[in-house]
Amino acid sequence: MTKLLFALLMSSAITVQARAQSTEIVTRANDFLTSLPSDLRQKAVYTWNDSEQYNWHFVPKSRKGISLHALNEKQRSAALLLLKASLANQGYQKATGIISLEKILQQVEGRDADDSYRDPLNYYFTIFGTPATDKPWGWRLEGHHLSLNFTSVKGIIESSTPSFWGSNPAVVPSGNERGKKTLKDEIDLGFALINAFDEKQLAKARFSETALSEIVSYNKREASTLTPAGILYSEMKKEQQAIFIKLLDTYIRNYELGFSEKLRKKIELAGIDNLSFAWAGALKPGAGHYYRIQGPMLLIEYDNTQNNANHIHSVVRDLTNDFGEDILREHYEREHKGN
């Protein structure tokens, strides 16, 4: 497939046109910080390049920053507006949906109503540096099954990875929201693609009949290319490629629209034909399964094995620019050129 055709496919997969990136994230971050009293602001803000920036995880644990528990209604609203400015509407709905699953999980596990282990207010906002248009800074939202890391240079988002999106339960088993899938397309399109392959293609795409127990990259500081496996995009038929593009776009279009378009172009330049799709485990829902999309600069992993295959872990890694490292390197070299 030509790069031009790939670009057209990617454009048709999203209803909005590419746009220049907005600096709204700077305004929203400063609005949030201004809403905080000095003691909370001190807890929320770390210096730029503090090692805490790389201390990311997606399990229930103690965290740095300030939680939604510590905020009043006005402050929570300001925090969520910062999140909304950093993601597309799809990503915002997923992030808030993941947070709301804590109450459902509390019921599924039979915990008390005041249980603090499963708590939708136990999510932390942390700012790194000073939000501005003339210097690098970043921020993080993190809690159980959610870790979103953003780096801003000259007021726009230059990195939104690593980003972790989990869902427990993957499909709500009972109650008023029975059947709800917070990560619906990640589930449905993965199965649609693996079951679209013929016997020969399936033998190549499915590298194991047993699902991996966890995403391989986990919460590593630096993700790296995994052992090559699966079927290349160039080896897929036209209709299979269309499903693959939809699945890829399901992950990419979570981000702020200007940034997601920039990321698409970066993936294209690295070579769409260099992307592969690899599967392990069951071919139908209800049993453990795993898949990944991998290319020269991209790693997407999805795993659903825990809790009788009703518990998703997924992650997006830019192998060249997690935490904005590549763009920051270019920025500093440019700023200090000739000094």
C-alpha cells in the first residue's frame, strides 16, 4: 500500500480534520494550579525532569501528587478540564470510564461501600515544571488501571506516552450497566481482525495458543522492540488491512486531535508496511487472549487473561519519544546551538 493511500485511510477513520495543535493545555494547567491553596499546590508540583516523572504504574498503590479526594468541587472541575484539553473526546470518555469502574469493581468484589482500595477518587494529578509556552513541562494523571503522561514543549503536547488504559471488568457482568465495555473497540476489533485471517495467515499471526499473562513492556522506564512475531501489514488482504487501520486508530485517536494527527504521520513515515499484528491465546471472547501491534517506533499491547479473561491491560509506547525524550533532545540541541 502506498503512503498516500494509507494517509487517506487514516483520515477517513476519524471524523475531524487535522488541525493545528492548541495551547489550551497551558491555560487549563494554570487554571488548575491557581485553584489550589499553597499546601496542595506544593504537593501537586514537581520540578521539571524530577525522577518522579518516570515513576509510573497502573496498579493500586500510594502515589505522589494530589488525589481527587483532596480537591473540592471547583478544583476537581479544573483538574478534569486539564484532562479534557489533553485528550480527544474519545480518550476523555475512556479515561473517566476507567475511573468510574472502581465503583463497579467494588461491588463485583463484594467490598464495603467505604472501601478505599477501589475508589474513583483515588486518582492523582501531578505537574512537572511550570506550565508555559516558552519552556518544557509535563503532567500526569494516574491511578488504578490508568496512567496518562503528557509532555509539552512551546505550549503544545509533543508526547502522550507511555499511556496505560485498563478495564476491570472488561465487560460489566451485572447491574444497571451490565454488558458495558469501556474499551469496546479494543476488544471487538482485535477479535474481528484475528478471525478475518485465512488458515495460512492465522498460523503466522497467532504465535502461541496460550495467552501471555501480562503485557511484556509492563511499566518499564524504557520500552523496546519485542521479539518479532505475527503477520505484517503488507501480508494482509485489503479488507483485513481496513480492520487493522481501525484498530490502530482506536488507540491513536484517544489523544488531543492535533497530537494524534502528528503521531499518525510519524507512524506513516516509519512505514505502514513495517507494522505487524501478533496474537496469542483464544480466538473467541471468554478465554485468555493477547495481541500487539509493533513497528519501528510503535508498540501497542493488549492483554486480557485475569479474572476469567474479563480484565484488560493495554498500553501505547512510542519507542523513540516516551516522556517526550526525542523531541526534547531536538529542542535542547536547537536552543543551545552555537552556544
